[in-house]
Amino acid sequence: MVSEKVSTTETGRYGEDIAVQALRAHGYEIVERNWRCRIGEVDIVARQGEEWVFVEVKTRQGTGHGTPEEAVTGIKRSRLLRVAAAYLSEHEVEDAAWRVDVVAIDLGSAGTVRRLAIYRDAIQADMNE
């Protein structure tokens, strides 16, 4: 059997689709996907109750590039906080409660989900910055 080479873009999109299903099952209402601004992008914008949730999805197939969690670097965390603030400002809901969650997905060789973890409030703003 010949395995097809799947691009990181395709793997990322597949992971986001899986994440959307898992988030909905956990009571998240998906508002937008792949929202972009001049600062960067957030994979999923959702609501859970009254709280806005900005979700970073990291998907890995195999261990060659580390775990999905390891891909959420300090630079990435800082950018996500700034993108979330930009979204809230653009949508005129700056005073709303919000958080940043991370969904980490490990895929098996056939694209099956080996592990999916939702990290609620995974990235917090340092109020002293």
C-alpha cells in the first residue's frame, strides 16, 4: 500500500474539523473559523455560555515534530492574546469575558485520532505587561 504524502495545511484543516466536532460536543458554539487580522490568525472563535473562546488547534501525525502542545510556543501564545484582543475590539465587545483554549490532536498513521485534549484557559494574559 502506498501512503499519500499529506501537507501540513491539509493536516491542520483536518485537525480543525475534528476540533470543531469535539468542541461542539463540549458545549461550545462555533462563531468563526480562521479569523485573520494584521497581527495573525486564530483557528476557531467560539462562545461557551457568555464567554468568548479563542481556540488554537495543533495537530500532529507522528512524533517527528514533537507533541502538539510543544508547538504552542511563547511567541505563539503572545500572538494569540493579541489576536484575541483585536477580535474583541473589532467586534466591539472588549469588556466581554474571554479566554484562549488549546486543542491538541495526535493522529495515527491512517488519520485516526489517537489522542485529543482540550486545554481550557490554556493561555493567560499577564495583567502586569
